[in-house]
Amino acid sequence: MKKYKLTKHNSGDKFRIEALVNIPERDIVAGDFGGVVDGEHNLDQEGTCWIHYGASVVGNAKVSGSAAVGGYATVLENALVKDTAVIHGNSIVYGNAVVEQNSVVCGTAQVYGSAVIQGDAEIGDKASIYGCAKIKDAAVIVGVTHVTDEAVVCGNAFVGGDYLIGEKAVVGSGSVLETSGIIVE
């Protein structure tokens, strides 16, 4: 049984989703309208995943599992949001980026390129994660921090302020960076 249908949206070739069943985990009842998509390929009919009103998932991007996209967030190109990941605020996830497991992307954060956000990681404020960077475990990236190249931020690391973390740098458990700087290795 389908959990949503596509309804014509006023922006041309886009569609707005409409719930056909209740999804209590997302506070959705049958008849509620959700976000904007290009087609059914953007939102899995299985699981409790949902795109809330105001958000959009377009291109070849996909939301699956129990993931949610809300606020005015945008997921596009070939990005994948899965498991119980949450994208909200005015954040943007695009390119071939993957946001998975219990991770959260919020604020006006951007995740793009081939970046991977996983575990219980949180990306917020105006942070940008791109290239082949990986943020995992319980790491938190906020402020206007940029993590790029093949850098990894992991464990319970906290990075705020104005940092550039790049090349093959690893910022691990117990690290607290709160002002500004450049870390490359």
C-alpha cells in the first residue's frame, strides 16, 4: 500500500506529496500535504520517511528508511538521506553526499560533493562539509567551519567557530575547537 501520492504543484513540473496513511512517527495524518518532489523516486513508499511541507527533494536525490527532511531544507542532485537521519532548517544537501544513521543537518549548513555524515553526528549553523570529508560518531560541527578533502571528524569531537579542516586531517575524540584556525595534514 502506498503511503503518499503526488499532487500537481504550482511550480511547473514538480509535485507536492500528500499522505494516504497516518505516519504517527512524523505526526502525519492521511490527507496532510508534504514537501515538493520531482517524482516518486525521491521518497521511498516504504518506512516512515517523510518530506515535510516547505522542504524539497528533487533531481535524483532520495529519502528512505525513517529519515525526515523538514523546515525549508533542500536535498537535490544525487544526494541520499536514509536510516533515521534528519535534515531541517534551511540546510542544503546535494551532489553525491550521504547523510545516514542518526545524523542531523540543520541551520543553514551545506553538505555536498561526496561527503558522508553518519553515526550521531550533527552539522549546524553555517558549516560546510564537502569533498570526500566524513563526519561520524557523535562529532558536532557548527559555526562557519569548513571540512573538506578527505578530512575526518569523529568520536565526540566538537568543532565550532571558523575552522578550515582539510586534506587528510583527522580530528578525533575529545577535541574541542572553538575559535578559528586551519588544520591540514
